[in-house]
Amino acid sequence: MLRCASDADIAFLNQLAPVSDLRVLRAQIREGRLLVIEDSGEAAGFIKFYVLWETLPFIEVIVVHEDLRGRGIGRSAVRFWEREMAKRAHSRAVISTQANESAQGFWRRIGYRDCGYLELPGKPAELFMFRDTGIA
């Protein structure tokens, strides 16, 4: 379901979420922060994440190809990622989304709860949400 991205995935990743500097994408791949979501053996999307302060897994972005949305692929990918984080002894995962984005509904449907927000002048509020990964 999830695998580490490689340089062979750069065209696919850049198609889903274009970047102006491919060196950034290559660095994220080398750091192991980009995971390709696969469905039936085909690339369907990606997750980009960090582990904040070496203790708190944080999904920066998840993208599922538009044609494949609504099939549970995103939910399955997040659950897989959460299990991997739990194996690394991380008991909680965090995400953020802008307060004016519809993605909030996705995160709430899969069990994430609000835990705060950040407001900067001239920008939509950034909403932070969390979910326990199931380990003590």
C-alpha cells in the first residue's frame, strides 16, 4: 500500500503536486519523507511527512490522484502509515489543514480531532488535528 518514493517516481510526484525545484523533491526522497501510495500495484498518490522533535509524526500532505478519490485509498494509506509510526513507538499522529479547506471532513471522518490552530495575518488559519495510533 505504501512504499518509499524513489527517483523513478519524480515525474509522478511532480505531476500530482508540482514543485519549482526538483532538488527539493529529490532531497525529500533521500530523507525517506515521501511515501508513494499504491493501489492495485499502480501509483495512486503520496504522503509527505516529518517526525517533529523526533517524537511526533506529522503528515504534511497527502494527495490521491483525483480520478481515484472516494474509494478509501487515502484512508487505507493513512491507517498503514499510522501503524508504521506505532511500530516506531509513536503513540500519536498529527496533521494540519487550512481552515478553509474541505480536507477537514476527510480527517474528521477517519478519527482525527482538533487540537489547535495557528493564525497569521493575511492567511487562512491552519488547523491542527491529532489521532492516537493505538499504542500506549
